[in-house]
Amino acid sequence: MITNFENVSREQIVGYLNETDPVKIQNYLDEAYKVKVENIGSKVFLRGLIELSNICIKNCYYCGIRHDNTNVERYELTERQVLEAAGFAWEARYGSLVLQAGERCNASYTDWVTSLVKKIKEISNGELGITLSLGEQSKEVYQEWFEAGAHRYLLRIETSNPELYHKIHPNNTLHSFDRRLEAILDLKEIGYQTGTGVMIGLPYQSIENLADDLLFIKRIGVHMVGMGPYLKHADTPLGKLVDHNQTLDLTLKMIATLRMMMPKINIAATTAMQVIEPFGRERAVKSGANIIMPNMTISEVRANYQIYEDKPGIKDDAAISKSKLEHNLEESGIEIGWSEWGDSKAFNQ
Ligand code: SAM
Ligand code: SF4
């Protein structure tokens, strides 16, 4: 029997995450799906994902496009390529876009993003919602992008445990847990719908760490969460420590638990889930997630944005990604909220 999740304890969460009985797990996931439908409805909202650039100044130990990985061919999309992808998303009736990239903070780059946000707003008559996922920036830059028209921002804390954070990042000022947390709070203060999240199944991570992550997410009161499995990339320090990827079970239990703890937030079914299982994102939706981010990046550069290995659809273009996703969602009986922003119902509460 599922308890009241309003005041769920760390011990209870650990118990749910440790559950191994398949029947009990399925009942738990089904319960979370019910909580979602009762609170925010059954629709899934789409955010077309544009991977602006794989150039990054950072060296996170898990990420395939980290600065020091010399096997990566670096790219930056042109303004025309970005606007074409945005135009596709708008015509395809995706309510929103996500602009994601490696982290860079120099003024010519941040000005470029400001102008892109304004132009995307212009070409879509203000109709496309814009989410950014461009790493840690100064509060002034976040403010500038907000005023240009971006209204949601995703910045994962990656793990809420500072010690673990320092095991999965170099120990220097560019990779500071406190700075990351400050940036998330800055985003909230400016007025963004703010999203965070963690990686699940990291080397050195315990189930207790994951329970703490869920309690952290609830405590800081974000409006959206994108969390997914950690996946191996051989050209990274962490990737050399693991030989195979995990199953989807733990991620689904995390999503279901979070949905019951925070019934009104937006929760993404991330692409990483699809790497583990072809229908991983659809299973996440049936366990409480309500957002999917189909890839819109042009096929010419997709292969260069491999944050983990075996990223699906790297040879596809936006039209193929769209038709595959629609087909999969239809097959799973999942309804799409076409042309809707699908803002978080937890925002401004
Ligand atoms: N550079 C920005 C940042 O780090 O916030 C945005 C882009 S970054 C590629 C987006 C997310 O990818 C990160 O927050 C991290 O959680 C995730 N990521 C990176 N490497 C990963 C891996 N090997 N497995 C799973 N997720 C990974
Ligand atoms: Fe750069 Fe983001 Fe990858 Fe870290 S996770 S190396 S900041 S792209």
C-alpha cells in the first residue's frame, strides 16, 4: 500500500527504490501514473531539442563532449540552421523548443544566444516557448536571456551530494557544487520556470544518495525535472570505470517517486532512457513523466553531440525523429498536446 507522499521519509524512499519484486514495482509505477493524470492530465508535451554547439569549457568526468576529449569534432550551428530547426518545430506544432549546448560564457557567445532567442520569438509570432539548457551563467546573462524571451531553464544539479559532486567533476572553481546551486537559485529568483535533475546510477552513487536527491529537489521547489540514467562514454574518466549500462528500473522508480512527491511539476522522459530500451521514454510517461524532447538538430552534426555512447537517431533528421516518436507514442496510447506550451502547473503556486 502506497503511503502519503506529502511527508515521505528518506527511509521510505530508500525502501521504494530498493524494491525488486516486479509486481510491486509495476503497481508502484501505475500508482504514479494515476497521480499524474489526476493532477496534470494525461497529455505529453513536446519540446524540440536543438543542440546549438558541442563546444564546452568544462571537463565533467561523465560527459563525452567534455573540453579535453580531443576525439570530438567541434561545431556550432549557424543562425540560419537554428532558425530553420525552430521553423520546423513551429510548423510541426511542437509547443516549445529547448536550446542546449556545452557551456561557454564569453560575451560574443552569450550575445549570440540573446539574438537567437529574440529571432525565434519573432519568426514564431511569440508562439514557440523557449527553454534554455546552457549551463552556469552570471545572473545578468540569465536576466538578459529571460528578457529576450526565454522563460524556462534546465540546470541539473547532477547530484545533491557535494562529496559525490566532487568525485564526478574536477575539483576547481569551474566545477563548484556551491556555484551550481547558486545558479539554480538565481534562475528561480529571476522568474524562470526552473528545472533541475540528477543522473541515476553514477559510479560511487548509493540508493541513499538518490533518496536525498529527491528530497533536495522537493526542498528547493523547482518547477521541472529532467533526470535520467547515467550512461557510459568510453572517452571519459567515469566511462572507463564501468563496462555496461544499467537497466531502466531504477530510473522509472525515481520518476514515479518524484511524481508522487511533487504531483504538479513537469517531469521529462529523457533520451537517455531510450538508449537503454527503445520504448524507455514511453515507459517513463506511463510512470509519471509528461515531457518529451524530440531531437531537431540537423543530421550533419548530430553524431558530434554524443554526451554518451549509442545515442539513438544520430543519423536521423528532424522529420524522421518526429515520425518515429509520433508512431511510438501512438502505439503506446499516449496523447500529445500539440501547439501547447505545457507549462509547469507547479509554477507560481
Ligand atoms: N552544458 C550544459 C550543462 O551541463 O548543464 C547543458 C548540456 S549537458 C550535455 C546536459 C546534461 O547532460 C547534463 O546536465 C548531464 O546531466 C547530462 N549528461 C552528460 N553526460 C552524460 C552521461 N554520460 N550520461 C547521462 N547524462 C549525461
Ligand atoms: Fe560541458 Fe555540460 Fe558536458 Fe559538463 S555536462 S562537459 S558542462 S556539456
